[in-house]
Amino acid sequence: MSTVKAPTLWEYFWTVHRRLWGYRVGNALFFQPAVDKDGRAVKLQPLFGRLNQLIMERGWSPPWIMTKDECEAYWRSRDNLSDGNRPSMFATKDLGIIRFMHGFWSPEVGRGDHILELGSNCGANLNGLRQLGYTCLSGVEINGNALDEMKRSFPELAPSSTITMMPIDEYLRAAPSGSVDVIYTMAVSHHLHPALNDVFRHMARVARRYVCLVETEVANCTYQFARDFRRIFERVGCTQVRSAIPSDIDPSLDYGGYVARLFAVPHSPVGA
């Protein structure tokens, strides 16, 4: 039977002060939303925003963000009584963003491709793709409560897809190279802790053809980690095929401040 090691007095002291002073520093200098109070996209702060973005891309864990373990515990624990990020909330999301993604990644990505979503939560995105005719769908999700919500909200999805309950980083490190055609994330990659930056290299390795992201690159808080994803994926050898601002194409989409990017992975010719 495994046991949980109690924190030392120093570890407890550091945690308390990190949360008190680190988060205050973050609020004062680094944290910013994706949109302003009127729903308009916010630009990255020219000094502290860019500094924070570079820190995240370097894989450092400054005191104004959650630790990797805190971040994982947060996403594992979300249920329908949580104060935010409830699975039931995602179950009722508008699927306009899925229709957008379907058009955005076409014609490179087709309905018969094996598509893997990282951080699939209750399956709303996968179910939207299923309704659009995609036939080979998989997902990875850390939260058992979200998978329970999937069974309630999308009972047709589970029998027609493969869902794995596992941390994204553990799944990708173990996955064979080129084992799926396309990997995508939607409002998930910017929640991956800086200590997990090798995940992006593994995404490019596991995908046989394309990686697609719909993410904010400026919003940051204790559990949001702003990165320039074009820079991230070009560093691991990917080639950007195209990018778009979803809210510019359809202002009704609830994805203000997000950018969509489609990358060809290193071992796939662009347009293959």
C-alpha cells in the first residue's frame, strides 16, 4: 500500500509563502486575461507578458503559478459541484467552435483520419466531430468525473470511440510514434504545466501527419501558462500550415483571444 509523505516544516513554510507572496507578484505583474470586460481580445503585455511567456517556454516554475502536482490535482478533482471548470458546463458548450475547426483543418484532415483529443473532458468536442461524420476518434482525460459526465451526456460516444483515463504526459510518453493521424487540443495546451513542456515534442512524434491547437497564447494565471505555440512547435521541427483567429471568422464563438494553428509534423510532408 502506497503512503503519502507528509511535508516537512520547510516545505510547508515555502508553500504558504509562495501562495501568499508569489500569487501577489503574479497578480501585480504577470496575470492577464484573454479578453477584456467587453469581450475584446487582449494583447500580450509588452514587457512582463513576454517575460512570463518566455519563462513558461523555458520550463521554469516561478512562484506565482501552481506546482505541477497542484495543477494535476486541480484538474483531477473538478466535478459538477466545483466552483469552475465543471464537466457539466463543458457538456452544454456551443459546438460552433467544432464546426469552425472542421473547416479550419480541411482539406488536410478528413473524416476517416484517426484523431486524438488531449484533454477531452466529458467528450463534447469528440461528440461534435462524431456528429460531423468523423469515424475514428480517441481521447485522453485525467478526470474520472468528466468521464462519468460523458456517459450521461453523450451515451453514443463511448461505444464509438476510445477514451483513456490517464495524465496527458504519461500517455504521450508511452504512445508509439505515428500511432494516430492527428492530435488536437482545445483550451488544454495552455493549461499544461511548464514542467511538462516535453509533451509538445511527443505530440509531434505521436501524430503521423498533423497537430492542431485552438488555444490562448496570452492569458495566464495560476493554472494558465501563456506560450507562443508557433514558436514551440517550430522548435520541435513542425511546419505551420495555417493559423486563424476563430472570433474574427465567427464573432459569436465564445473563444475570444484564442488562435487556431495547424502544424504538419516533421515526418509528414505539408499537405500529405
